[in-house]
Amino acid sequence: MSVLDFNLFARGGPMMWVLLVMGLMTLMLCIERALYLHRGQIRSTEFINGIKNILSKRRLVEALTVCEETPGPVAAVVKAALLHAEDEPDKMRFHVQEAAVVELPALERRLGSIAAIAQVAPLVGLLGTILGMVTTFLAFERDYATASALSAGMWQALLSTAGSLMLAIPAHLAHHFLSGRVRAIVRDVEWSANEIMKYLATEYRSAGGQDGPATDKST
């Protein structure tokens, strides 16, 4: 009998439908999060070097435009620093942290739902197993403990357990993978923020002091 046989699925009882719905939800959440995080993760080293190169030519507006056209939290945090390039370091850091507070929670959105499904799925499978055992004992109690009646309860118990594990294991792995992507982006944001603030507070202002006011010469 094929594992994908619908008759085999139906033998798992009502909890198999619950697990199917949870599995579809997990699949949609994982795809959405993977695409979102892929879009938000950029090559931060190359991006920061490019921004520094633009700023070295005193083209602040062009650097801001690049940040606006680049998706992800790294560009948003760098943009916040550029908008306050002439402020004191403490004030600049405050605005950068404020931008990070807005951007970073969006990275972890829906990861909690994936983790919850991974944790709840075995409990749903356990409930299905118990219902299967109840079906088996009812067959004994009502004196119709035929082979087919007993096998129906055992099938329900075993398939519910198997189905829950087949959902929980990939969900746990997906949550671990996506959490790792989030941590990588957070590290990029922290490094990029520190790098651009250090550049603005030292080299950019020093060049501005030598060449006069920090104006955008691209216009």
C-alpha cells in the first residue's frame, strides 16, 4: 500500500485532517518567511563600501537614494544614520537604534507560529493515538472485537502518531533554519550600523572640515 494512498490517510482518523491543515499552514508560512528573508539579506560589506565611496565624493543625496532603493533592514538603518550625519554621535546612534527597533521585529514575524505548530503537532498526534485506542477498547467492550474493528483503532493510533512526527520534524528544522537567517541579518545590521556611524563620525566629518561644509555636489 502506498504511503500517499488516500485510504491510508483516511484510516488515521479526524486528527489527520487537523494535521493536514497545520501542514499547509506551515508550508505557506515557511515559503513566505524564506522569500522575505532572502529579499532582506544583502551583501552588507559591499553595500557599506559602496555607500562610503559615494560619501567620499560628498554625495549624500545619492547615498540616501541608494539606501531607499535597497530593500532590507541594513539599508534602512544606514539611511537613518545618513539622515543624521551632521548630528552628534549620541543623537545619531539614538536614531539608528530607533530604526533598528522598527525593522528587526519584522524579521521574526510568523516564526513563532511555525514554532508553535512544531510543538503542537505531536500533541495532536497523541490525541489521535488516544482516540484510536478508545476505538479499540470500545470494540472489546461491545463484543464486536473482530479483526477489522481492532485494526481500525490501531491504524488510527499509529497513523496519527506518524503523521504528527512527519509534520513536527520538518517544522522544527524550518524554524531552526529561518531563525539562523534572522540572526545572520541581525548581525549584518549591527555591523553595518557601527561601521557607517564610525565612518560618519570620523572620516566623513574630517573631510567636511577640510573641504568646507558637507554639501551634496551631485546636483
